[in-house]
Amino acid sequence: MRALAIVGAAVALLAVEARAKPSAHTQALQAKAAQAPEFADRADFEAAERGFLGARADPVIRNAAGGVAWDLSAYDFLNGPAPASVHPALWRHSQLLARHGLFEVMDGIYQVRGFDLANVTFVRGKAGWIVIDPLGSAETARAAYELVTEKLGARPIKAVIYTHSHSDHFGGAGGLVSAEDAAAGKVKVIAPEGFMEAVASENILAGPAMQRRAVYQFGVFLPRGPEGQVGAGIGPGLSRGTPALVAPNTLITPRATKLTVDGVEMEFQLTPETEAPAEMNIYLPRLRALCMAENANATMHNILTPRGALVRDTKAWADQLTASLRLYGDKSDVMFTSHAWPRFGKDQVTTFLARHRDAYKFLHDQTVRLMNQGLTADEIADRLALPPALAAEWYNKGFYGTVSFNSRAVYQRYMGWYQGNPVQLAPLPPEKAAARYVEAMGGAEAVIARAKAAVEAGEYAWAAELLDKVVFAGNPPAEAKALLVESYRQLGWQSESSLWRNMYLTAADELATAPKGGPGQPGLLAGAPLPLMLDAVAVRIDPAKAGDGRLSLQIVLIDEPGQALVKVANGVLVHEPVLAADEAEAVLKIRRADLAGLFTGQRKLPELIAAGRAELSGDVTALARLAAWVEPPTGRPFPIVTP
């Protein structure tokens, strides 16, 4: 019987595949959207093309093993008019983001775009290059540097600047400079105050969950094409190279916001708790050039990113844009950012900053106004829309963040997830609730009938809500999954937001096949300082395995200053930056990178000891006991759209 059920499910899903095309409802919505008057404005295309100096000859960027880290030709399909399977505004936006190569922003400032999710900027210094935001992987960063060298001549990298704490802006540093050179001060690695703490929180501590959800947000495993992934809102997509963090050796603080780097004067505007917990804009006074990091974009950004993160402070974000406008607006002849294309001319810069700021301020103020009238997050999301003058600007459209999603994030920042109705205090988990809902609606067949009618009427969101209950109730009929796949696909194709599109289409893909995992990021842990590394271990302690076990371990780094006294009791790991070997059962002396390798399973302690790279004294079972209590990475993706 089980074999027959599997065959039946496969047949139903194949039937959906056979008719997987935009419905008449979807085609009508796309045709209406294409009539918007904004499509006559071609200024963005002129700005995105300006200063083009050349592209990479080989479109495929490979890793050391010969695998594909990035394929510049993957988005060639975007040439031509929008198909019915893509929202016309999103198609236009994706065309702009897919433009790749080396561009001259102005004399002395160059950008490589389209090699990763972000841009990398090269500022010509007295003796070499100052690199701003070295992409997300070593392979793409190295390829960008090679293109710069080919077109502009060989120059060494004298400094690397991280504008903020998201991995697509620092993960490629290892492809440009070595951690050893940075530690020795041979290359300046500059970041805002609080950078490493934010990296640990957003990329290491919650890394597994965020990476899994990032698969949905960025459409990592979707095919590139008109019916699949067409972009990621702020860039084409995530590269599949090797991220490697090089720790900063110079921090920008409120007391030190001006710096001369390789002969280039720079002013830094710290903007904490905006787009990232640690972020900063950069002004180059002699060039009259303003780098707005990721605080200003060619789209509305996320106040709460779907992959997961701390809710951002929308008011602080808007206020910092006001400060940028006041400090640098009239002084800037060009503005460039970590994503998309520059803005040229003082008038363009000031108008953009003001109206982009107004969009975030409107979002914040009106969400709070409606919240104080008693509307819930979902009610506000259903009602709120930008005023026409702001909504008409391409850079305020929801290609990445949306007013709907963001208004709920503003609500969450102030009020939390609870919307005030006590029924939400102890809700049933999805599987239990779904089974009871399906039973209350007359059983799976009755729910499917309602969902089928909704699909025929083009009410795909309602159909998906109904069918989601059937799936989570367990053992869903093949027809339910097939209809849910169809509903998600139509919703994805209709979405103006690239992230909503990616999430809907990834959900459909995983329902039709199986969950797919995201790439691991061991390079990030290797670059973390000792306290943050131990924090990452602490959140992997399995209390069931640890039981009432106890241990104390002194860790001493032998290649750099650093030590920690680690204690485990009551299923809790705590650590202090002290040297107290008399309190420890064992003492481990080791290099920091090797310690990270132990925690990620890439190194074995006996091999390190045999090679003279580590020394363990005292109770030699202590480290083995700790390892037994630490939950290993499973390598298996957890389910999202199935129980």
C-alpha cells in the first residue's frame, strides 16, 4: 500500500509539473503591473552602465577543487522582455543587478559588480588598493581582484574595510589577504566597533538555522531561469565559494571616526542598529564621494530578514539617513553602496537619500500609529501602503524587503510576537493544530475541495493556507501536495519581491522533492576570537547528554594572546578569560585555528598532538567528555513546509 501511495504522489506531482505555467490569473496580474508609468524611466539603466571598463573573459569562477563558485553567465536569460512567470518590475530590477564587470565610479574609485550578492569597491591609495566589502567568498573576491589587476594594473592591497557585519561583505577577505598579515598589521583590516560580536551573533551562534532559512530566502537550490530564481533583490544571488573571515585589527569608534588610509582621508559615520547591528558609512572628502554601505539601496530593505536576525530599529535607520543627508548630502558628487549601482550628481544624491529616508520613516511612524489604535501586526500589514509619491520611486519598491513584512517587524520590535489575544499564549504546535483543523472542516477531502475551488478562482494564498493544514496533519493525499505546489508556484511567479518569489518557489520545490541543506561556514568560526568561539560551543551543549556531568578545562592559545577557563555544570557551559590552571582538570595548549577545527570536526586532537601543534595535560578525558556533550552538526536540513 505504501508503494502505491508513493506512486500516486509522484503521478500527481508530475501532473502539476506538466501544467506548471503561469495561470490566466497570474498573466492578468503581470499585464496590469507592466502598465505602471515608472517603466518609462530609464535612468537606472544609464547609471548601471556608466563607467563600464570590461568583464571577466571566463564567466565561470571555480574553487580549488574545480567546482563552480559563481557563474557570471547564469543570468544571461534576463536579456529580453519579461515573461509571464516573472513580475515585470522584478524582471527589470533583476536585469539591472545582473550587469557584471568592472566599473569606474569616478577617478580613483572602482567597483566590481555582479560577482556575488554584494559589490566590492576598490579605492586607489598612495601605494595600493583600499578594498571596501570584499564579497562573500574567497573565490569571487580573488576573481574580482584579478579583473581589477587586468584592467587597471597590478597594485597591492593595503587595507580592507568591512562596512558591516553581514557575511556577504566580509566572507571573501581570505581570498585577498592572510589572517597572519592582518594580525601582524601588514594590512589594515578596518571595521566598526562591535563588528566581531555582531558577526558571532548573526552568523555563528544562530548559523545553522539562518543558513537553512537562507536557502529559502535566496533560492539557493532553485534553477536560474524565468520559472526559477531570477535574483535576490540586492544582488543576483549567493556565491557558493569558501567564506573566510579575517579578523579586523582597526576598529572605528565614536572617539575615532577619521582615518587616513594609504594616503586617502576618510570620515566614518557609525550607524549601529540600522541595517546591521554594527555598520558604518564612509565619506571621502577629497573625492567628494559617499559610501552608504547597505543603509541605502536600490530597493526597500528588510527590517526583519526572513532568514532570521534581530529586528532592526527602523526609526534609528531613518534618523541615520537624516544625519547622512545633513553631514554629506551637499558635499557629495557621487554616492555608491555595497549593492546595486551608484547615484551621480549632488541633486540625485540628496533627493535619493531624502525619499529613501521618508519611506522608512513612514513605515515606522504609521505602523506605530496603527498599533496604538489597537490594530494587530497582521491587520497593519494588510492595510499599510506607502504614499504614491514614495511608492513610485524604484528604490522604494519591495524587491527585497516589503511594507507588509516590514510593518510586522516594526510591530514585533515594540510589542513582540504576541498580539494581545490570550488564545496566542499557548497555541498548539503546527502538527497537532493542523490535524484538529482538518477534522473540524470535515476531513482532508473536504478541505482539498475548498482549496481546489480557491485555485480555480486564483485565490492562491487562501488555497495554500488550507492545504498547509492538510500537509501538517500528516499523511496528506497526493492531490493536496500537488495543489499546494501549484499554489506556491503561482504566488512565487506573481511576487514583486525576489525573496517572496524565492521562498514560495523553494517551498514548492521541497514539497515536490525533498529538503535541501545550506552550505556550512567553518571558515567563519576559524576567524572568530576565542570567547566567541566558545559561545558557539555553548549553544551546542546537549543537556540530555551532559546530564549531571561536570568538567573544567583551561584553554591557552599558543599562537596569539588568549586563554579561557571553561566549566560545564547543569548542562551549561560558561567561560572566563582568565588563567586559572589550578581550577582546571586539564590544560589544553593549542593554536586558535586548530581549536576551531576541533569544534567543527575538521581536526583530530591526537593528530595535532603528534604534529606538535597541541598539548593536553591533566585529565586527558576532559576534552573527550566535552566533545561527547556537544551536539555535532547533522548536515541534514530540518523541514520547513512539512512536519
